[in-house]
Amino acid sequence: MFGRFIIAHPNEAIANLFEAVPGSDLPPSANSNLCPTNAVAVVTSDGGRRLRTMRWGFIPAWYKVPMIAP
């Protein structure tokens, strides 16, 4: 898994690029130091393209309580 990455474009530009409907709870755009556990804007296609917030990271299958995963 990647350790860190950047998002160089504002949320509005990403929504326009993917023709997605932006959510109301998006994290600040254009972040140059995103690391695991940060909230990031992602495009999903569950019934239609949406730009929404998700937690960046990997939760191993053996974790009993995913909310306390590192």
C-alpha cells in the first residue's frame, strides 16, 4: 500500500473531470501530504458518480473492531 500521496486539484475540478456530484462533507482540497487514516475525496459509482469522503488506508481482515485500526 502507498504510504502517502497528494491531491493537486480542487474538489470542484475533480468533480467536473469525472462528471460527479460533489458531496457536502468533502475534506479540504489540494493537500500535498495525505497519509493513512486521512479523509480524502474519492469518486464512487454507486448508482451515479459521486465525489464523497472516505478514509484512506487498509484495515486488515483480522481486525475485530475496524474503527480502532491504525
